[in-house]
Amino acid sequence: MGKRGEKGGESGEPEAQIRFYTWEEIQKHNLRTDKWLVIERKVYNVTKWANRHPGGQRVISHCAGEDATDAFQAFHINPTLVQKFLKPLLIGELAPGEPSQDRDKNSQLVEDFRTLRKTAEDMNLFRANPLFFSLYLGHIIAMEVLAWVLVSYFGTGWITTLILACILTTSQAQAGWLQHDFGHLSVFKKSSWNHIVHKFVIGHLKGASANWWNHRHFQHHAKPNIFKKDPDVNMLHVFVLGDTQPVEYGKKKLKYLPYNHQHEYFFLSEYLPCSLPFSLNARSPRCSPLPPVPDEPSLGSDLTGCYLGYPHCFTYLGSSPSSTSPQQRWFWFLESHWFVWVSQMNHIPMEIDCEKHRDWLSSQVAATCNIEQSFFNDWFTGHLNFQIEHHLFPTMPRHNFWKVKPLVKSLCAKYGVQYEEKPLGKAFVDIVG
């Protein structure tokens, strides 16, 4: 049982009693129906709140029974506002004799990382450059307009189609990186503005669901490369990843596919993301041939952008949203390759394992690696070549990653945390390896 204490007010009379808890007790509350977490030594019962959590109930549940201070700071651009929602959930504090970190984490490393974050804030590295994102959006729209002009003047011959393939693949890939920026609340100071523009970019330019993306992607950031917590390493029995999963599948004799050939059928499976928007639309309550995904948000209210945004893709080639041409499938095939190679090169070659309850810095760096900086690499990857910095500070505008990078490398060197950086070509080879 937790201990109780009293806090005296200005009048000298005792105020509401404070209940103190030990880590041993807090760590027991990590169940589906019983979830506590700690933020800045304060203990919160988020059991009922989890289902109302804007980021989804899973991402907050993944931190149950732990110190969630760094995750809380990483995902919220206005912690003071969010504290208003936390206040009713407060049930006590860590006992005075308890360390601020759970499970024997290096408290000095944690404090140094938080100092680094404060330094980045003082350097205004969390402030976006409006010109950068305006020009970025402008160059995407310019490519879309150019595609319309080409079709209008030159028709849909094969030469025009090849040129269109390059233009539309590029614009769609870049739109994918841009929606990622707004989804992480890294452009505007207000969350609401980021959400509005995110819905426009991912819905009207990409034809996908913002709710679905948020639900999955924030889980990935909270627990990258952690089985049963990061949906990006849940490959639905198509691949076995890391060092432990192949052994586990071998012992249980689970063989859904010939995994010894997964490095070969990996190239064929890259077509799967092409059909992503169709699977999203298919999960609409109005036309649902696919079963709902457990614990995923309903997409019915979030599909307007998909239905409004998709016709412009189809009308390029004179087809309707209900039928796709071979040219369109070729565009999506190319974009899928671009997306898969860039999104996987930072994570798949890194450690993929079960939960180890590391501190924020160590857990993020163990699951991510950087790609060498160049103008092309920055543009081609949407600055996701700075994956380590992005995972440590997901709300930081991408154009500032290079500024915080030296501070992160220095902190990693101080505590012997491996900071991995490689050329773009080697990163692609490591995926297959």
C-alpha cells in the first residue's frame, strides 16, 4: 500500500493528503484494465482516460507501470495545456526515497538528456521555419499541376506516361514526408492547426486516413522495434525479424511462409503498400469487405479526405475511382519502393526485440540509425536520414535536426551509447542483409 502525507497550505492548515507509492507497486498496474504511469514523479491512473486519449489508447498503455516523463515531453508541444487533462487523473507521487527512474535506469543519463532537450528549446530548435514548409508544399503542388498540364496537352501516350511516372512518384513520395511533419505537430505552434493541415495533406494528396496513421505511428515512436508494441515490426507472419523472433517461430514450428527466402520475396512484397489507401477505404463502415482491426480507431469520420482527394489521381489517366489503370498501378509500385526502402533502412537492420525497459535515449538509439547528410539524402528521405534525432525529438521541425545532431552524438559518446551512421547505399544493402 502507498503511504500518505499531508501538505500544508498558507494558512498552516493541512490540505488534501498526498499518497506516496513505490515503483514496486506502480509496476503492478500495467494491465489492460488497470494502468498507472509516472510523469515528473507524479503518479496518474489513466485506466479510464486511455480510451479517450487523442493519440490512441495503445500508445499510452505501452507506458503503463513506467516513468513516462520523456515520452510525454516528446509527443506534446504544449505540456502545460495537457496538464489540465492530467490533473483529475493524479492519484499521488513517488515516495521520497524512490528514484525518479524505474528499473535501475541510469538517472544521470536521463537527467543529461533532459538538459539536452532544454538546451535545444533554448536554441529555438523546436520552432519551425514557415518559408521552408511553404516552399516544400509548393514544390509538391507544382509537380501535381505539371502532371495535369502534360496530360491535357500531350494525352496519355507511353512517353507522357513515363514522364508522369517520374513526376507523380516524386510528388506522392514527398507528400508522404510532408504529412509526416504535420502528423508530428512539428510545423505550427498549435496542435489544432497541425491536425487540420495533416488531414488535408494525407487525405487530399495521399488518399489515406490521418486517424489510422496517428494510431499506428505514435506506437512506433513510443516503443520502436519492440515486439507486440511497435506495429511496424508486426509483419503479420510475412517476415521474421530480429534475433529472437526467428528462434521463437522455429521452436513453435510456425511456418506461414518460407522464411529462408524472405530476402527474395521482400522485393515482391513492396507492392503491398500500394494498396494501402484501398484497404483504408475498405475499412469504412459503409463499404467494409475487410474485418475491423481490434483497438484501431473507426475511420468512417476520417475518410472524407480520401474520397475527395482520390479522384484527382484517377482523372490523370481518364479512369474512375472504382477502376485503376496499369499506369496508375505502376505509379504506386514506384512510390511503394521509394517509401519502403526509406522507411525501413533506419530500423530493420537495428535491434528488434522484446521490451527491455530502457531509458528514452537508449531505447530510441538502439532501434534507429542515421544516413549520411547531403542535399540529396535530405530531400530523398524527407530528412528521415536524421532518424535518431527525429525519434528523440519527434516534434522538432526536420530542418533543425542537423543542428541538434552534434549534441546528441556527444551525449551518446559520454555514456557509451552506440550512435550509428552509414552511407545511403550501405543502408539499402543492410536491409537485405
